[in-house]
Amino acid sequence: MRHIYPRTFFAQFTGGESSQEYTKVIDALRQHTQGVILNYSAEASDISPSHSQDAMLAAAEDSLRIISEGVQACGTYEKQLRDNHDKRAGQTFVAVKPSGLIPDPYVLERATLALNELHGWNNTLPAQMPVESVSDSDMQLMLGKAKLSNISKEDLKQLAGLYDRMRNICGCAYDNGVKILIDAEYAKFQPAIDVMFTLLAEEFNYDRKGNVSQTVQPVVYNTIQCSLRRSEDFVKASIKRAQEKGYTIGLKVVRGAYVDHENSRWAKLKGVGPSPVWGSKEETDRCFDNVAEHLVEELASANGNTLGVLFASHNCNSAFKVLDLLEKHKLASRTSDNKVDPIPPIRERIAFGQLYGMADKLSSELSRSFTDGPPMVFRYLPFAKLEYALPYLLRRATENKGVLMGSADGEIPPAILERKKLFNELRRRFLLL
Ligand SMILES: Cc1cc2nc3c(=O)[nH]c(=O)nc-3n(C[C@H](O)[C@H](O)[C@H](O)COP(=O)(O)OP(=O)(O)OC[C@H]3O[C@@H](n4cnc5c(N)ncnc54)[C@H](O)[C@@H]3O)c2cc1C
């Protein structure tokens, strides 16, 4: 396989196989004032396609070790910059997919069904994805203490194992000054992931000395998929809960990678009412805009220092709309040379993200829009052994294939063109096998 997948292609979209390789990419990006969202892109099912329980458990433990090394490497890099009084030292992120840290990812689907049972939601969930924030009984379930028909002892054990691994990663991130982004996955996994996020936020997005501090940076972020109808209400409920309980909240905002998957699943389930996903791209765009506006308003409010936000998108309109919102809400001003100058706390509480190797023009334009200082733009940088990373990239491109066709008037926006190229290239190389 190593001979078939050329290194040049691998290098264009990933940070390589090891910490020595990705640290070089991190440093090169920092020369352009861009930070990273490091992501170990191998998943248990890639590492251990035999699906034996023991092998999958070993793969999940291995992922934990490799992700923790990544967290340490990012923390060390940032610390060196700070020690050298380098003004480009700033935030750094590591993204984690919960399904890659559990031997059987479908436990997350069964946990979602158990949550339905607890709440009396429709059993074919996600019907309307839940918008209310989590309750104490949800927490009990995730801690493996619930007695429910939809979940077995073995599943509860796996959930407890996942929670332990996530806690381990968040603890390591806390110690190294790194932020953890929990990626959003299929809607059928998501309610269980939301509860897991809340448990972790309650523990790590606090001042560890036990004070309810209003200025603590969130260590752990959840991801909001604006392609889901629930997103605006869900964001509001999540923020309200965090404020009531006194922890800070971090949110990564995306449009969502699984639109086609969710719609066909919904059709197969013959679900009651509309699919959990918006019926059109325009509605998803409107939802993204509304969520962005709400979050910037929150950042500008008296509660602004309890929030951290990362807007992850290749859509230029979305990125530049956020810049306008920052100015509108007096979180940034324009300098005489037309640069955006965020007020100091905002530099640490807002960020933009694009995938490494894609939308390069947007990333550089965006980072050049800001005055000198710590990065505001972060590149999602996957790393893994060559043979594990390419299936991940292929899946990523396949997930997006429904939007590779462009708009109805035939115009193909540049970001979509880039993805189309990636998809075609991956498919061509994959079919060579
Ligand atoms: C740094 C980074 C991190 C990411 N992390 C995640 C993650 O954790 N989870 C995740 O799911 N995705 C994630 N994504 C992918 C993201 O959700 C989008 O799929 C991708 O970025 C394309 O959306 P866009 O805003 O960049 O571009 P655009 O081209 O403006 O939007 C494309 C998106 O619009 C939506 N859309 C298209 N057609 C329709 C339709 N008919 N009906 C409803 N909606 C439609 C879909 O969400 C589609 O992906 C991430 C992306 C980046 C850049």
C-alpha cells in the first residue's frame, strides 16, 4: 500500500505519521500565523478490521496514548513560544472523535436509545434531535449506573471506558494548556456524545482549585452541526445550563458532514415528521448565520468570558460575516490599514478553522485580515500511519460528495471545487487498489 499511495499526496493533506513530522508542519504553519487542530485520524475499525473485542479495546487504548502524546507535543510547542516571548504563542487545539476511542462505536447509538427511554422520546430517534440540556439521570447513564432495557452491562462498561479515556485526554490537555474539540458524528450517536461532553465540561471547564471562575478558558469544546434543525435551540440550552452550573462552555460550529447519511437513514426509518436535518442548503446557511450571531452576541455580553467559539468552515461568506459581527458588537475594530484588531480577551475566545490542504486561500486571507498576534486561524491537521490516514480522508470526501455538485445555477464555489478535486483524486487512487 505504501507504494500505491504516494507520499506527496499524503503530505498535502496530513501532518505525517509521527510527532516529529507533524511538529514540523505545526511550525511551518506558525510562520504564517496559523495554529493547528491536531487530529489522530486512525479509528479503531481501521486499525483492527478483524473486529475482535480484545483487538478493538487495544486499538482504543493505543489511540488514547497517541492522542495524549499529541496533546503534550502541542502544549510543549506553545510553551516554547511563550518562553521565548514570541507574540505568536496562543491557543492550540486537539480534535477527538469519541467513536475512535471505544471498542464498539455502536454503543453510542444504543446509549442514545437508552436516553430516549429515559426521556420518553420517540424510539426511532433521532426524530427531532433533543434540544433540552442533559439531566442528572443522563449523567447516571453515562457513568454506567442506569438500569435500562435498551442498554446492556457490557455497553455500560464500554461507555465507562470511553469516559475514562476522554477524562484522561482532558486532564492531559488541562495540564498542557491545550483545548480539546469533541468532533460531532452521526445524529444517532450525538445525544450520547452531548452528555459525555457535559460531564467533561462540568469537570474541566472550571477553575481546578474549585472556584467557580468566570474567566477560565474552556478546556473542552462540543461541536454544533448547523445542518441539524435543533442547533439554534440546542446552543441556547447548552449555554443556559453552563451559566446556571457555573462552568465555561466551548463550542465548535460547523455546517455538518453527514447530511446525505441522515436523510437516507430518516427515509429508511420512515420517521414521523421532517428529518432531523434541514431540507435545504439555504436553511443550513441561515442556521449557521443565526448561531454565529447568537454566539457573538453572547461574547459581547456580560457573560462573554464564559464562552469559547471556533467557527469551522470553508465558506468565505460565513467567515467574513463573523468578522463584521465582531466589529458590530465592538469586539474588534479596524486599523488604518484595514486590519481587524480584536480586543484582547477575544483573541483567546474566538477562532476559525479549515482543513489542512484545503481552502488555503481562505485561511491565508483570514489570518492576514487580523493585526499581528496569536493565531486566529487554525488548520485541522490529521496524522496517522499512511495506511490508516487515507481511508479517513476518503471517508471525509465521501461524506461531502452530496454537495460536490455545486449550486442549481451551475456555479461551483471554489471550496466545493477543491473538495471535488480531493474526492476524485482519492477515488481514483482508491480504485487502483
Ligand atoms: C476544521 C473543521 C472541522 C470540522 N469538524 C466537523 C465535525 O466535527 N463534524 C462534522 O459533522 N463536520 C465537521 N466538519 C465538516 C463540516 O461540517 C462541513 O461538512 C464542511 O466544512 C463543509 O461545510 P462548509 O461550511 O465548509 O461549506 P459550504 O460549502 O458552505 O457548506 C456545505 C455544507 O452545507 C450543508 N448542506 C449542503 N446541502 C444541503 C442540503 N441540501 N440540506 C441541508 N444542508 C445542506 C452540509 O452541511 C454541507 O456539508 C469540519 C470542517 C472543518 C473545516
